[in-house]
Amino acid sequence: MVGRLRNEAGQIVVLFALLLPLFLGLGALAVDVGYWYVVKKEAQDAADAAALAAARDLGRGQPVATQTAIDYVRKNMPDAPLPEVEFPDQRKIEVTVTQSTGTFFGRLFGLLAPTVSRRAVAERIEGARNLAIFSHNYHGCSDGLEIDAKDTWIDGLIHSNGQYDVHSGPGNEALWAADGTIWRENCVSKLDPVPEGASYGPGPDFLPRDVWQMANWPAWHTAADFGWPTCSGADFSGRTIEIAAREIRISDPDRAIPIVSVIPRGTYCATESFTIVGDDLRGTLSALAPQITVSGEQLHLQPFADGMLFFSVPNADSVPSNDGSLGAGGNATCIPSAGNDLQLDGDHQSWTGDIFDPCGRIVLNTGESTIQASIVASQVRVTGDHLRLTGTGGLGATVGLVE
């Protein structure tokens, strides 16, 4: 009996010796797999945080959003390689974080270190506040926003980082805006006294509320997103483009396109100037050029690409600031293009879409017109009579993960 027990004890020792590597391997696998899940969670958290933070900066341009994503990944996972950053569209950003998990015990058994890759997609959703006019005014206080108009109604938020200079005109003509704000640390507002029998209502007074810091660009459009400077992908491109009542004239390459009253749909990209001179025209288009001039009556226009109607692209010699934008201060050098102003003239207009000029001034000289737009520029001047402007730009943007 004793000999039998000794024999079984010997077998247990042998069996234990044989199974010990298996137990150690299972333990190593459990530790390494657990660590793998920890790294996987860290990578997903880093991707989520980076995508959300970068989405908030999409309004300042894709280069800024990309750098924000990189910075957030570095803060959360300093040892991780640079993340992959992509833009599925102008409102979304995708961040992919990749990290090698390493092994504690698995390498003793020849197990390779697995690589974790996690991605997150965030979307910037513009707020409901309807921005009508924004003047960044990188020059300082002077010439920020000037309104010299009669019987003009602006339904939306107006903001100027420079001065307000508002003239409502003599007589009983009313000037009304839903809301207005101004950076008041250095800049002042000027508003004509209310003429006898006139009003600035119904609604809040036009006199702007104080904002104790300069407001950043509410949106930032990059000319490269529309094919600039080569005009790649544009439906109509050339050195100059002029749309008249009977034809579209394009130079370099030279060609003429006959039209009657409808402007062909598409993106119009001119390396020097884009002009509309004509009456009774309608169309769906997005126009990019250093100099843009529009004049005529009964023009009915709406945007073709990404809500953009007119984009006066910066001078090629302009140098962006560190955040990728122009006219934002810092080391930015914003050189207006020849002609300086994005000039929009005429009566009985009906437009929708964004109008953007980051280096120059937008002059809106329209009468008896109804416009639904977001007018964003370094400087803005509004003249004309009986204008009804409804803001369409969003403020107070929110972001959220969509994937």
C-alpha cells in the first residue's frame, strides 16, 4: 500500500511538471490579454477625445483640426505613433489611433505583441442661432461694420470685432436687427438717433451688446476644398469668367456658352475674376475668384457646393496664421486681392448661401431684395433700401461622435 502511494505521488509530481508550462502559459495569456484590453480601451478613448476636440476646430480649417487631433492623442497616449486623420466630408473628422500592446509573459512562449487600432468619427453640427453678418476686422476697430440703409430688416445675429457705424437714413424708415454684439474693449458703436415717428422694432434694439473678447471666425472655408488654386474639379474654370444675359464668357481657355436665363449648375472657379452682369438670371452655383462682382436685377441664385455661393479667395501672397486661417491675427498676413471688395449690387435680388471674404470687404448694395445668407468677411458694408436679410449661419456649434 505504501509503495503504491509513493508511486502515485511520483506520478503527480511528473504530471505537475508536465502541466506547469501550460499553467504558466495560460496565466501569461490572461495577463497579456487583459493588458491588451486595457490598451484597446485607452486607444479608443484617445481616438474619441481627439475626434471630438478636432471637430470643434473644423470651423477654423482642416490643418487646425488635424493638429488638434494629434495634440490630444499625444496627451492621452504619449508613446503612440501619430494618428491617422481623415475628413469624410467638411463636417466630419475621422481619427485612427494605432498602438502596439507589448507582452509581459507571452514573449517567453514566442507570442508576438499584437497591435491595437481604434477609430472614431466626430461631426460638427452648427447651432440654431442664425448668423447674418460677421466682421472679423483684423485691421483693428476701424471700418469693421457699416450699415447705411433705409427700411432694412436683418433677422439674425450681427457681430463686429471692429466698430459699428450704422445710419438708418432720414424720415420714417426703420432699421431692425434681431440681435447684435460687438467687442467693446477698444471699439465703439455709432448709431444714428431714431428719427421722430420711426422705430427699431419690433424686437430688441439694434445697439449691440458688449462682448469682452474678440470673436473667432464662426466658420472657416478653405479654398483648396473647392479645388483652388488649380481649379481642379471645377465645372467651369478659366482666368476670368463673366456671366451675362445671353452667354457665359470664359478666358484662358477661351470659350463662350450661350444661355437664355438659366445659369448652368456647377462650381465656377476663376484665377482672376468672376463677374455676373445681367438681369433676370437664375441658377445654382458656387463661385470662387480673387475678385467677384455681381450686378443686375432679378437675380435668383442658390449655392451648388457645401452651401457656398460666393468665395473671394485670398491673395496668393497671403500667409495664414498658426491656426490655418487668414485675418485672424498672430502671424497672419492677409493681402486683399486686386479690387479689394466683393461687390454685390442690384435690386430685386433673391439669394441663398454663404458669402465669404476673409481678406477683404463685402459690399452688399441691394434694394428691394430678399437674401438668406451668412455674410462673413474681414469687413462688411451694407447699403441700399428695403433689404430683408435672414441669417443662415450657425453659431454655438456642437460636436458628437457618429462612429
